[in-house]
Amino acid sequence: MINIIKKFEHDNNVLIGVCDNSILNFKINKKTPFVSYTLAERTNPLLAFDKTKSIIVMATPYGKRLNFVPDNKKRAQISISAAGQDYHTKSRALLEKLMAEINQKTNYKIFVDTGPLNERALAKKAGLGFIGKNCSLITEKFGSFVFLGYALIDIFITPTQPAISGSCGSCNLCIEACPTKALSNNGMDPYICASYLTQSKQEIPERLKKGMHYIYGCDICQNACPKNNGKYISEINNIDLVMPEFKFLKSLTGKQFKEIYGGTAMFWRGKKTIMRNVGILEKNEDIH
């Protein structure tokens, strides 16, 4: 079984770990945005799928090098995590493909980003990496530019390895770079994280608007991390993919917005919120 998993990992350029069904141990400082599950639901695999015997955790890389020449046009910025195909779709398809290759009469449940269990805690437990000061999973091969998903499965698979040790040491570059000061040595305040702000439909305080540099997501802390240096799997040559012009975005009808961004992770938040963010970034640019 583990040979099938390792071959799949190699052939598809992903990271895969396996852990048992015991309760997860991780610290939660605050209620996580967009998550309605209780602490018990976020830590107990059996509450998500009562037949769970093993958990397969997959990290799918998305690091992309920006390979284009900036111009003088007024442009917005989109996180590279939202450039191209929606990662929910891609990661789920890979997990489904793996389940087919395991090819046993198994029952399973797959979750990508919307499941009850804390994915970073699962990934750490499965030996895929450690949790950095940017509060992201940092892997040796792909840095923190990874999407996480998992499959709860009703057969026992020998756990791959214990959680690896790792540390950011004395490095505080992500904390220093964070534009809204959401990061600190004590963790993260998710409700002032710039990425969260771009997705929130709530009114954003003026002091936090000044720290917004993206219309969806934010890559600033990850770009500052030395463990992400050179961890690219592809490159982006089209500037419009991640830095569309303000005037272009504002010209889009609802139908056009769906046609262009409907297959991306950004689309779930809706045109109204994204256009609000466009207005904030335009104002910030005028100030600077």
C-alpha cells in the first residue's frame, strides 16, 4: 500500500503522508474565520467519518515565479494561489485519483479546505512539514506554497513517519513584512490578516485598508520567507493573470467576471467583494 502511495507522490509531484485516527493536538487561539466547526469536530477524525482508520494527507505545490516585465499601467494584484484552476478542484481530483489507484473496496471521505479537521495539524502529524511563524505549513521540498487536502479512509495504512522537526529559528522576516501586523511571535490574529480582509464581507477599518495590497489573498509573508526561495514548480508569463488592470476589472459585467474568474479560487467570494477591494487598492495607490 505504501509503495502505491509513494509512486503516486513521485509521479504527480506532490507530498503525501499518512497518520492514524487519534485526536489531533494543536493550539487554537481564536475562532477561525469561515469555520463553524467545534473544537471537538476539528480535532477528532471519527466525528467526521466514524469508520476512519487512517488519514491520507496531500500537499499539492503551487509556487509560481513571476516572469514578466512590470509596466506603468495601474494594476491590481491577485495571490498566486488564485491564479489558474481552483485548487479545491485540482486537489480533490488528485485525491480521488489516488483512491482509485489504491483500488480496494474502501470507504472514504475527501476534504479540501472545507473539511472539519485542521489540515495543517494533520499535515504536520503526517510528517509533511512544520508550522512556521507565518502560521503556514512549511515543507522541505515546496516551502509553504502548498494546498492541503486529506482523505479519511476505513483501512489501516502504516503511518509514514512521525512529524518532522523544524523551526524558523530567530528569523522574523514574515512578521516584519506583514502589512497589517497580523503576525507576531505569539501567532496570528486571523481577523486582521490581509488575506482574510480581502475575503471578508464585513466593513474593514481604515487602518487595515492601508495594509491591503491584493484584491484577493496575500502572498507577502510567504514571499518574505527564505524557505520559499526558489521553490517554484512553474512560472507566470502573463501579467494580466495576477495583475489585471484596474480599468479592466471595473469594466466587467457579472457575466464577464464569471466567464474569466469562475474557475478560480477567487470566484467564491463574488464580484461585489472583489470590486470593493479594487476600490481600496486604487485609493491606496493614489495615496502612495
